[in-house]
Amino acid sequence: MTHVFHRSSTHIPPTVARGEGAYLYDTTGKAYLDGSGGAAVSCLGHGDAHVTQAIQRQLGEIAFAHTGFFTSEPAETLAARLTDLAPGALNRAYLVSGGSEAMEAALKLARQYHLERGDTGRARIIARRQSYHGNTLGALATGGNAWRRAPFAPLLMEVSHVAPCYAYRGQQDGESEAAYCDRLIAEIEAEITRVGPEKIMAFVAEPVVGATLGAVPPVAGYFRRIREICDRCGILMILDEVMCGMGRTGTLFACEQDGVAPDILCVAKGLGAGYQPIGAMLCTEAMHEVIAGGSGFFQHGHTYVGHPVACAAAGAVLDRLVGDDLVGRVAPMGAVLRGMLEDRFGQHPHVGDIRGRGLFLGLELVQDRDTKAPIDADRKIHAQIKAAAFADGLICYPGGGTIDGKDGAHVLLAPPFILSEDQAQELVDKLARAFVAVGL
């Protein structure tokens, strides 16, 4: 009998015993290739000695001190390093325990910033359908994942949701990429006009959409156009890089590849690489100065903000990502893995699209490649693939409801940056066997 409140009450998962490199092992000794880094978390793989030693050293000094009384050297150092590496004018770091916390902090800071400037009417958020920004209520409301939102709809604030930049489904036959981008931007501008620009607090988006859409990158120029709109209308740009950041797409910050810098940027997952729970909200110095010169107090907080051990772990993760240039492996190894996926699945009758950046890749599943018709949602093909792959020793991250929260399915892959070519081939082989096992 278990006393753990598991994610599923109908299935108790096997017990993990240890991890080494790209593999996890259960208590029977079975090995699982971690093809998704859990949920795009374990960018360094498992058992990284440099990170575990940093955690042990910090535990020997101080494990916890509340930030209402103290700061700590690991927190100060991590904040300085993150802001030095961040794009644009991002110069302050608010250190939290995960992605949802980072996004909640971002939303509350955006509101307080406008209030302290006397712009009290700005409370509306524009976000995108089929986005995911976390499971706390503010983050859940901002996200456009219909399935996750539905049970809690009465508790959620009202948010404007516009179309995602999802070329595979959204770009029309004969429509150029530029024309598709124009159409998306026109929708955003129309919503701003409808609501009133003076009422809009922020535009929120994932640079590369992760869990809900399956590694969907934007078309060229999309985010630069949105940056221009935000600047013109006094709207803050908040980018959620909780899943796609920290090198996952081939640059430390995903938005670097789109030539933009937001007013607020959130990271988590890869920041701690699974070794400690940590996230960060980065904001511009100008935003911080408004608070500092006004109330002088950010009306927000959590008990474990700036946790010294978590910050020490994240600092050691940065050593590996930047100092040892593991981020430099992402684009070339991502190209290798993508090439293998295209060789194996490029003409598969039930794979409509292979997409992504770096080691953040997705395969969209379809009933028919020509019509893009989705597989019957009642079949829950994503859950079947997850189970079949896991039984064969592969951890991947399939999702359902890709198109609208109900129809569509995809498989998300986000393996560790230390992945070898042999392991990439193992991943593709096992995924192919999983497809066969579920009748695809």
C-alpha cells in the first residue's frame, strides 16, 4: 500500500533507484533512456558530479535562511550570472522554486509595476491558445490549454487568448510565411483595439511552445513584430522560457534566436537540471527602479525564495552549461537527432510534422498525412505511446489535445545535452517500436 497521493490513482509507477548519465534505473535494475529529460528538466542527465558536489558543499555551510532576514552568497552570485548572460536590459533576478512560481511572480510584478506608475487600468493579459504557463491559478488562467483550464474555470481571471503561431495547422494552403505572420499580428492588434491598449498589462508567450503543442517554434519576425506592438502600446512583454530556456533550443535563452528581449523572462526546469527545485523571474532594471522608487516593496513572496542550496545547484548547472559549453552541443546533437527522426518518420503515414529547435523536438501524430486529420481522440494514442515506450525502456513526453485541447496528439522529445549519437539512435529505434506496438 502507498500513502503517496500519486498523479494517477489507477497506476502506481515503478520506484526509481538511481540515475547515471542519460539513463534512470528502477529497483529491478531496468534501464530507461531519458528521452524527454522528465519534462524537459534533466538537461545534464543524472548523477553529474560537479552539481552534486556543489550541493553537498552548500549543505555543509547553510541550508536555509529566510530572505526576510538574510541574503546568501549563492543567491547573489546566481542572480549576477543570470543577468549577465540574459538578453537586453534584464538586470534583476527573483529566485523561486519552479516555473509556476516564476510565472506567478511575473504576472504580479507586471500588475504592480503599472500600479506604481499610476497606470491603474492595466490588468488585462493577452496570451495564446494552446499555451501552457503553469498550474497555479494565475499561470493557469494565462495559459491556453483548454483541458487543464476547464475544471478550474470558475476560479480563473479573464484573459484574452489569440491564435498560437502554429504554422503546421494555422498557415493556409498557398499562404506565405510572411502573410501568415501578418494575419497573426493583425489578430493581436484587433484584440488590443477591442479591449483598449490602456487596459492591457502584458503579452505572454513561450518562444517555443512546449508541452501543449510539442516544440512549435515561431515563424520569422513574429516576436519582433510583437515587441514593436508592446513598445508602441505600453504593454509589457513576458516570455515564458520555463521549458524552452537554459540552452534547450541551442542558445542559453530561446528568445535570442528571435532577436528580441522581453521586459520579464521566466526560466526554471533546466536551470536546476532536476538537482534542486528552482526557477527565476528576470526583469529589467527600469521595472525594478519603478518599485524601488515607489513603494520599495514587491508585494509577493514564498518561503523558499532564494534558497541557498537550490541557488548553489543552479550555479553549478550554469558552470556545466556555459563554462563547459554543454549548450554548444545542443544544436549539433539536435541536428543529428532530428536527422534520425526524419529518416525514420519523415514519410511515416501517421507523422504529419517533425519540428523544434535544438534538443527540443516534436512529432505531430495524424490519421492521414495528406489531410492532417487527427487520430480519434478517444483512442488516447499519446498515452498508448508513452506506455509502450516506457515498457521498452524509453521515457518520452507525449501529449494529447494538440490542436484545440481535445483533438490532436504529439510526442515531445527533450533528451539531456550529453546525449551520444548511439543513444540518439536508441531513442529513435525504441520510439519506432512503440509506434508499431500501438498499431501506428
